[in-house]
Amino acid sequence: MIAVALAVALAGPAVAEAERMAARALAGGSTPAGALAEAQRALALTADFDPTDFVKAGRKGEVVEDEFVAARRAYRRHRALPYEAVGAAQARLGNHAAAARYLRRAALLEPTEERVARLARSLLAVDRAPEALRLVLGQARAATIAASTLSLVEQAVDAAGLPSVQVEIDRARLAAAAPAAVYRDGPLRLIAGGRLSTGAPLGLEDGTVVLYAADVSCRSCSDDLQELKRATPTGVRVILVPASAEDQALRQILDLYHYGWPILIGSGAARELALVPGSVLVVARGGWAAVAVKPPFLPTLASALQVFAAADVRETVPRKTWSGRPIDRKPAPSAPPLLPEGLAPGEDEPAPDEFTAAVAAYRARRAAEALRLFEGLEARGDGWLLPPEARLDRALCLAALGRRDEARRLLLKTGDSRFQEGLDRALEKVGTGC
């Protein structure tokens, strides 16, 4: 907090003016086009990073290393606001692809709940529901979810064709609260059925069920069942699954400790559910979610059960918007990485033809042509090649043209790139002439 306060106090007039302009644009401005123009001016006003705007300079205007790092952190927090303002203005104009690029940078530089929400709404507008859902689920791990966040989760789940909002919230919470648990998507259904030692059928549709799969020797059963007793609250059913029809050892332990849990009779259900001997499978949400837990069960099992005890949304599962297809948990797409020669790509793929041509020109040692193309890409204003990445590409072209001093100054004054480490390496390379 002290560093933030110091940065605010020391911020130069350009920084303060950029923030005032961005705040006005973010508030709406006179017209959407006017708000965009003002936000773009705010973004351009502090495009050059000057560390002395954020920390005290040393002798002769120098900034020591620790203060330089602190200054760049403060600069990045400052830059988040103009990026957000440009993104919000683009969204008001209906340019959601461009809006998402600027808003993603704002959330990278200083993530806030509102910035993430703005980004998610633009992603939904361009049919990128899975990405929007991953973003808002990061805000939904808390015990109490804000109504606005829950509404965004619902919109993203429906747009993605998933069967349940609650299950998606559960997954996010489990990843944080019980990372050792292995999540399994439902629906889990039993074709072979199953009957309990009480005579009742095995049902997975009502409430939460804890299935303990005993191993053949049952050597760990005593310790495992004691852990189950401590971890399982009232109202959660526990069902014991023997490794074979010879379940005498398991029954003896039940009698010894006076556990009243039923035993699953027959092996068909165990095979269908792929139960691993010596582990626990928790089935919840009517069979639409499950987690496997290996021993020791505490504290992971208790945490998983606490997650499944929450009820954040009323819904009929599967939802009407469910696609009817099995859930495909594809890994989150990552932004394009730096190219081998250090050139920075834009925010998403596929790259526009101009970028492909610029890279080809650079590789063919036609640096002037590449420079012109990179400048044109930045000037389009659609956010595909944001200013920091365009500056890196321009600097490499300038260095290739022998204009190393210009390149070095451009790199030194860039502090809000998603490739900041790569930019620092480029600065070292340009400085040494390698």
C-alpha cells in the first residue's frame, strides 16, 4: 500500500491527465465514438514509461534497480485503466473482438472483478464462451458469489452448452480447496444397477454419496473407515464396496467399530464406476459430478464434501441449453508466444496477412518493409497488435536498420508488454550489438 500511495503522489502530470481522460471515457463520454477517441488519447499519452514518474530518482536522475522494478509495477497498474477505457469504448461500439484484446491487457496488468467481467462479456459476444467461463469462474471460488458474477457464469455455461452451472462452480472450487482430488465429469449412471446389504437399490441421483472401495486384503480398512467417519458429515451417505464377494473382513470391521454403513452387493456397479481399490469416489449433483480421493483421505475428502454441500443456483440438470454431448475439457488456449527471432505476435490467432508479410520481410532482411507493415498493424487500432508489442517489433526493425539508439530508447520506455522478459532480452541484445 505504501508503494501504491507513493506512486500516486509522485505521478507526473501526464499520468494524472491520462487517468482523468480514461476515467471520463470509461464513464461513457458524450458519445461512444467520443469516448473511444478520448480513451485512445489517454492510452497514447503515457505510452512511454518514465520510471521517475512513479518513484524518487537517485543522484543525477538515476533510479536504482529495486526502485525501477517498483516503478514498472506502478506503471503497469496505471496503464490498466486506459486499456480498460479503450476496451469498454470498443464494446459500446459493438467491436467486441477489439474490446476483448484491450480488456485482456487491462486484466493482465491489474486484474479487478469489473475488468474481468467486462472481458467476459466481450468474449461471450464473439462466441468464446469457454474462455469467458474460465475467467468468471476465477471470481466464483468464494463462499459467497456476487449476483453479477453468478449471472455471467450462467450466461457462459448456457453459451457453452454445458449441463450445469453448479457443477462448473464446483470444479473451480475443488481446484482451489481440494487440488489432490481427481475430478470426473458425469453423468454417472449404472446400467448394471447394484443392491445394498440393506436390500435397497444403489442410487446415485439423490444427495451426495461416498463410495469406499476396499482392497482385497482390507488391511487398511480400519484406518480408512475411521478417516471416513471423521470426514463425513451427517446426511452424506457412505457405501462400502468390497473387492470381491468374500467380504467377511470388511464386515468384521463394521461390527467391531459399530459402523452402520451398507455394503454394495455384486461387482457390476464397481466396474461401471471404475472404482480403484483403497480409494474413495464421491458422487454428487445427481451423478453429474464426482471426485476420486486417494488415502490419506483427510483433509481432501472433507474439503470436497464441503464444496458439494454448497448450493449457489437453483437449476434443473441438465439445463435446457445443454448440447447433449459429453463434456470436452479442452485446455485453455494460450496467447501466441514470441517468435524465434524475438518478434512479438498479436493477441490471438490466426494472424492477419500483414503480420505474416512483416515477419517474412524481417527474415529476408527487408527491415524497412517490415517496419512499415508493423506500424500499419498498430495504427489499425483493432488491438490485434497492441502498442507494447508493436514497439518491440519496431525496435527490432530499427536495430536491423542500424538505428540502435532509437531502438534502445523505444525498448527502455516500454513497460506494459505481455512479453516484458523478452523485451528486456531484446534490449540487452540491441545494447550489445549482437
